[in-house]
Amino acid sequence: TVGCVVVDKEGRCAAATSTGGLINKMVGRIGDSPIIGSGTYACKLCAISCTGEGEAILRGTLARDVAAVMEYKDLRLQEAVNFVIKERLDDGGKAGLIAVSNNGEVAYGFNTNGMFRGSATEDGFTEIGIWE
Amino acid sequence: MGRWAIAVHGGAGIDPKLPLERQEKAKHLLARCVNLGASALRTNNLSALDVVELVVRELETDPVFNSGQGSVLTEKGTVEMEASIMDGLKRRFGAVSGLSTVKNPISLARLVMEKSPHSYLAFSGAEEFARQQGVEMMENEYFITQDNVGMLKQAKEANAILFDYRIPTTGLENCCAVEADNPTMMNGLPMSVYAPE
């Protein structure tokens, strides 16, 4: 699974996710990536793209929940990501996600042993990572 | 004027023994995609929606990660790709599933959002829409890499048929529930089959 989240200079957020799904999956299986609010979500506040165990991400409506806890619990982006990864993945669910907010923050979180990720911000911060 | 920012991912859940040269290859692709998006945002000639599509197309076209070329295989050895894109300003979105010939699923998802009365098209309807829209379509062989044929073989040998991983393991001999406390398993599969994922 691959994904990208962006906020541009006008503060507009967008998210995109694309995948081949799971190895050895049943024909006809739909995962989280195309399901808005689970694998992908964007609103005026933020944009999120998820990856990992699709069925757990679907059950946890992971992407929408990051936006929801920002909106209703007034959490900052990284706090919202940490909360959702910690609280919304049910027993044993393995996933990761990347996020940007409309004020130019980036954040990510995962409960797997690693996630292929990269990010850059206007004030010069850049990161490319795999492991914890 | 706000500040731009971009993040990309290539999948979570990685074989702890992933060879270093594979790790470097993945990092190079991630860096290339972050730079591609950042330079588009810096010059401000592309919107956030344009940039996420541009970057995911780049990721789909490189076989390093599980999407587009290099997609993993179903139990029948076929490719079924899916994608979605969402515009935060108006909360519009487009999604596709069950694609087996479209080179860039993310661009078809955007066309569903912008050129169809719907938000989500799947399988034969999505392929038909792709032909109408004239998007680039490939022979199935383009998507199937030797790596993925090998990983499907491994998955089958692990007898990991993917059901809802919460089904109790007793009495369902052909179902592998993920051992939540077993870090080397994910979704009923040994982590090693998720090498590029």
C-alpha cells in the first residue's frame, strides 16, 4: 500500500491511497484503502492515509477518527494520531498512518515494527524512515 | 498564506530481516517522491489534490511497493488493485476497486470523482469507465512481478487464507487467526511475506 497526504500554501488538504491489497487475499476482497473514512480521509482540518491490516483499519474507521478527535477533543495532529493508533485498533490490529494538518504540520504513527515513510515541510524539516 | 507540508508512505509491517539493499531502494523512492511533491508545492503551481495524485502515480509506477506495478497477488494469482483520493476543501472523493489492467488506479479514482456522477466504481464497471476515459491500460503481465509470485507461494505454503482474524482458531483448520502476541505474524501471515509491504 502507498499513500500521500498534502497541505498546500492555501491551506487545502488532500489525501490519496493506492494498493494491491493483501497477499493471497480472496478474489473480490475490498480493503480499507478505497473506503473513505477508513484508509483515506481529508477535510478542512487535515488529511490522512492509512496502511496495514485492512480489516482492522475498517473496523476502527481510522482516518476519519484522526479528524474527529482533532475536531471534538481539540487534540493537535500528532496527539490525535497517537490516540487513534493506541485506542482505535482492536486486539492485535496492526496499522500505520500519515497525516498533515491545515497549518502545515506532519505526523505519523504505527503499531507495527516499521513503516516506510517520508515527509517534508515548508520550514525545512525532512524525514525518510523505515523502522521505529 | 499557510505553510505547505507533505507526507508519503509505502506500507506498514516490514520483514525485520529485509535486506539492506531493499531498504535503501525503498528510501530512495520515498525521498524521490517527497522531493517531487515538495518542489511542486514550493512553486505553488499545483494544488494539494494535484500533488497527492502526482506522488501516488510515481509510487504506483515503481514496483518497490505494493501498488500499481508490483501489486501483491490474490489467491488465484491475479491482481486486484484499489485506490481512493479525497479533496479536503469540499470533501469530495473518488474510489476504485478490483482493477486489473489500469496502470494508475489513483488517476482513475480522481476521474470517478470529477467525471462521473458517482464516488466509487469497482471491477468491470470501473474497467469500462477506464476505457471510456482513455486512461492507460496494461497487459496483466505488467503488474505481476516474480517477487510477488514467490510471496504468494510462501503465503500458500503458510496456509494463510485471510479470514477475519478474530475468528477463533479452534475448529477452523483452514483459517489462520493472527497471533496477536506473535510479532512475526500479521494478518495470519508470516511477516516475511510482507517484504515490500
